[in-house]
Amino acid sequence: MGKTIIISNRLPVQLQISNGSLNAVPSVGGLATGMKSVHSGGESLWIGWSGLTDEDIPDGLEDEIDKALQDNGCAKVKLNAKEVDGFYYGFSNRTIWPLFHYFLEYSEFELTYWETYKAVNQKFADAIIENSSEDDTIWVHDYQLMLVPQMVREKRPDTTIGFFLHIPFPSFEIFRTLPWREEILEGLLGSDLIGFHTYDYERHFLSSVRRLIGLDVSFNEIYLDNRVIKVDSFPMGIDYKKFRDAAVNHDSKSKENRSDLQVRLDNHKASAPDTKLILSIDRLDYSKGIAKRINAFEYFLQKYPEYKEKVRLIILAVPSRSNVPQYQLLKKEVDELVGRINGELSTVNWTPIWYFYRSLPFESLIDLYTSSDIAWLTPLRDGMNLVAKEYIATRTDKSGVLILSEMAGSAYEMNEALLINPNNFEQQADTLKQAFNMPLEEQISRNTFLQKRLERYNVEVWANEFMSALQENRDLGKAFISEKMSSGILSSIQNEYEKSKKRLLFLDYDGTLTGFHKDPQKASPDEELYQLLDALHNQENTTVFLISGRDKQTFGRWFLPKKYNMIVEHGVWISKNGDEFKMLEQVKGEWMGKIRPVLESFVDRTPGSFIEEKNYSLAWHYRNTDPDFGDKRATELNTVLRSLIGNDDISVLNGNKVMEIKNSNVNKGRAATRMLTEDDYDFVFAIGDDWTDEFMFQELPETAITVKVGLKKTHAKYHVENTTRVRQLLKRFTKP
């Protein structure tokens, strides 16, 4: 069993250099706390940036830093000031952060930022490769490192890799505006498991994968070459016990041991016992909706003036990215808003807003949590928002009211809170009034449910559940019927092929010998494929059939001069050694006049779809349509067709972005078994990628070697990843 490698932008250790000496202090952040159960003992390593640029590190201190990090189970990625500026302050926080939080107007699409982001991600990937082995488990964290999974996968194809995004993943319509959208998706798809806080983010990601890259998605699984990538939601919890115990200890403190902040809060409550304290804690970030919250508070006091001098809003704004222009403008806006409202509404005994622009120590946070009657958190978009959970955890007597934006990821788990739309001032004013007047019994009822859930699904459970799901996904391929075509299996098949006296090969075309094309007529064979098929066709004692759903006109144009054996339209027509096509099955086509108008109506209503008319079948293609819309229309068409065909001996085949209507007694399996009876073959081989090939895999004898292209459930014995692998496999048969 290998070790666990954790990768994040910052390490869980803060390095402080003073007068040439070094001090390493463990971080107390949510991620560092959550990963304790994973990052323990000598079985794990945490890789990240130390927080010190190359320019910050005095000469001769490098080794001491490495030793200090090693003592904490960490290894560093070295970054210079220019890299930090382009990678972190640039692409991460001026491109990805605003875009993923739906602030398109703040997103900067600078090529230099992107180039630096790629280069730094490669640095992280190189550090992983250097410090890990093939059997290690790798867990990459957050939006700064979205290219790392694929970069590692390229060097370590069999390593288990997980990725977790701690911010929202935006809807397809937002994500598609990113110039490097495909590269970001491909980077993430290097993972075996991709985790998000909520199902909405998961759904948005899957939609982008389908629409931008065109990969097959089944529920929450993505099929890519020889891998199944699982996508799931894991709502991050908090260290519930830490906050609960801190609140209990806080409540038991004597008056003499109170902090200065607690004394101030207590004095306020004693002087105005009917006054409610409303708490607002956020990083000073435009995604948190602080300015709108202050405006909503002013509107509340205007709508319900009877609450003047009865409520006080405490705003703690933690400094964040103060060198980024948008954050500087936001601070100016908040400062001016607080100043104006306090100036206009304050009385001799009452200041409506207490505003703190600073970071507070943990003990002071507990003072605020335990003293505030209402927590009011209204982010415009937030990946999770752990402050909401921390507030509830500290309410030892189960009193208190949580008002939470429905745009926060935590809202999905905290339905007992008062959920609001942060853009709706009317609703917020009414909800503040409801919170102010909520009976204690109702507060206790709501918070009892919330506390039980938070205690049960804490941050340690979150981390362990992700790791368990990652380990389960490692073995997902084993659940498939087919076995991966390893080099050992291939050598054995090649040996069997060479020893055989009579060989019969069935080769599907689209998706097997060549890739798919938006226009099926443009998926013509290339010179390499002709050479490969010539070599197979001209071998002694070898019969090769191209077996396809294609029409005979197209295959005749491509392959008839080559005198290949062909079975087309799923088994209706056959051509041997360059002879003209003959009917292999007696079929009727009268039904086509009834079905064609139905397909035409679906073409009219489904932009990008079209009809391919064959001699005895009709195919509705929807590869060029929006994936979700195409699937929806395909489901509708399937229902309509099955109600129409009745007992007409007609069947519907659902292929890869195509739906084909044909005679029921015609399929590749029936055609293949007929060819099998024409000689005494001691080696039978069939390969294909589609559901139509499953008839062939089922009908051929047990001794036949059947191969599926792609990792999908199948009746074939083996599978290969893609068309490139197919050609490599077939070339082995042509070796003298």
C-alpha cells in the first residue's frame, strides 16, 4: 500500500522568518484541519507552496526550511515573485475566481496569466512525480491546480488521482466564456474522482464535459479511453468538536478571564437588554455580498423603524487580496457605506453598525459567535460557507437564528436556517424581522436538527468519505464484463493467430477503425488504414469482413476497388472480393414511408440533427446537437417510434449519437454467424464499439475473441481504449 500525497496551493504550515531565524507554525484553516485524518504519521506527504517566494528566503536558509517542512510531513514547491503574481494573483484570482463566482465583468483573460498558470501547475506536477511512486494515492485541491491531475497522469498513467474543487463550478453558459475551457476540463479529467461541494456544481461540470469535449457521461461517470472518471458531491464539514468545546469553555469562564471584546459585548447587552446583535463575518470579497447586506440592513431599518436602537449589526471583514483593484474598490465602498449609515442613523446611545476590518484570533471569533443572537450571511455566490456551520456549532443552548443566502453551498444542507435571496431586499428585511421575533422554542427546534447533522458529517468524515470513494473508483474497471487488453493477453492472441490455419475477422468501421466525424461522409479511410487492411486482406488463410451499419454506396465507393469483403447496413448487403453487393437478407422497405415524416419532424425541431437514408433503414443522427437536448429528443423519438412500429417486425437501434430504424431480423450477429458456417475457421475475431456490435459478440461462439472499443459494459471478452489501440492491435496480426 502506497502513501497519500496531498497537494494544495499553500502548505498547512506557516513559515515566519525573523532576524534570520525560522519558525514553523501549523495552520488552523479548514482544509488543514479536515486533512488531519488523512495527513498523519509517515504515510502521507503534503506538497505545496511555502508562502515564501525565492526572493523572500535569505541565503543559507533553504535547507533549514526544507527540514522544518519535512518535520511537518511537507515538501515545498519553489515559486518566485513573478510566478506568484501571474499564477496566484493573476490567473487564479483575476480569471478563475471571478468567473467561477459569476462575476464575468471582473474576469481578465490575459494570455501571460494563463502561460504562468500552466508553468506553475507543471511545477506542482513535477514535485508530485519526484516525491511519489506509482502505487501512491494523490489528492489535488482547488482551483489553483486544475491542470495538475492530467500532468501527473501523463507521467503516471496508473496512479490513483483525486481532485476536489472548494469553490463553485459555474454553469456551462458561464464556463464556456473562458478561452482555455477545454484545457481546464482536460486537466481535471486526469483525475479518477472529481469532488464538489454540491450536486449543482457537479451537474454544471458534467454539462460542460458533455458539451465542450463531447465525452460520454452516464449519470455521474465519464468514459475516457480506458478509464471511468467518477464525479460526486461531498459537502465539506467543520471540526464540530473544536468549535463546540471552545463554546463550552467560553461559557464557563469567570468574569475576570473574559477578553476585552467579550467585556465590550457584555457591557452592550447589559446596557440594552432588549437589543439584538446581528453578526456578519466574511473575507472582504465581492462574492460575499457585504455591500448589498449593508444596504439591505439600511432598508430594514427604513421599512421597520421600530427596530432602530434595538438591533446592532457587527461586521467583521477579513482583509483579502488587498493588492487586487476590485478588492480595493470594494473596501472603499464598504467603508463609505458604513460611514454614511452610521452618520445618518446613529443616536447618542446607539450606533447601528460596528465595523471591523481585520483578522481576529480564534478566541475572539468564539466571543462573537456565542454573543450574537442572529448570524446573517448573504454571499452572492459561495462554494460552501463554513462560518454558517461554525456559528451553529457554538450555540450550546441551541438558541440563535441563522439567516443564510441560498447561493451558498452550505444552504443545501441547512434547510432549517432562514434561507434568503441576497438580491431581494424586501425578503431580507422581512426575514430579519422574523429572526428578531422568533420564539426560543422554534430556535431550539431548528438548531437541534442542524447541530446533529453538523456533528455527524464533520470535516473528518468529509475527508474520509472522499478517500474511500477514491479507493473504490480505483477498482471500478473490474466491475465491467470485459478485461483490458494487456500486452500479455495481446501476445497470447497473436500467438494463437499465427498458429491458426483458417482465420475469420469481423471489423467494425466507425468508432473502431476510424474516429467519428460530425459529417459521416467525411470519415473516409486514410492511407494508413488502407495499408493495414491490404495487409490483412492479402494474408493467406485469412478472411476479413468490414461489418458496418454504413450504406452500400459509401462503402462501395471507399472499398469495392480494394476487393475487401463487406457486410453493410447491419447485415442487409454483402460483397465478397470486389463483387457487386447482393442482398444477404430479404427485407421490406414499405414501412420507411411511414417513419420518414416522423424523423423529418424531429430534424426540424432539433438543430444540428439530420437523416441518413439507407436502402432498407433510416438513421437519425444527433451528434451535432447540444448533448443534453439531443438526448432529450432521442428519448422522445424512441417513445414515438415504439408506439408506431407495433408488430411491423421493425426495431430501433440506439447507437453512438444515432438512432437507426431497421428490420428486426437483420443484425450483425446474424450476418456474422452465417459467414462462420461457410468454412472451418479455427480463429474467429470480432471488434466494435457500438451497441450494434453487441449482437455480434453474443452470437459468435464462446471460442471467438471479441473486443470492445472503449470502456463500456459489454458482452465482449476484452476491451481496448480507442481507435489508435485498435490499429496497433491489428498491426500485430500483419507481422510476418
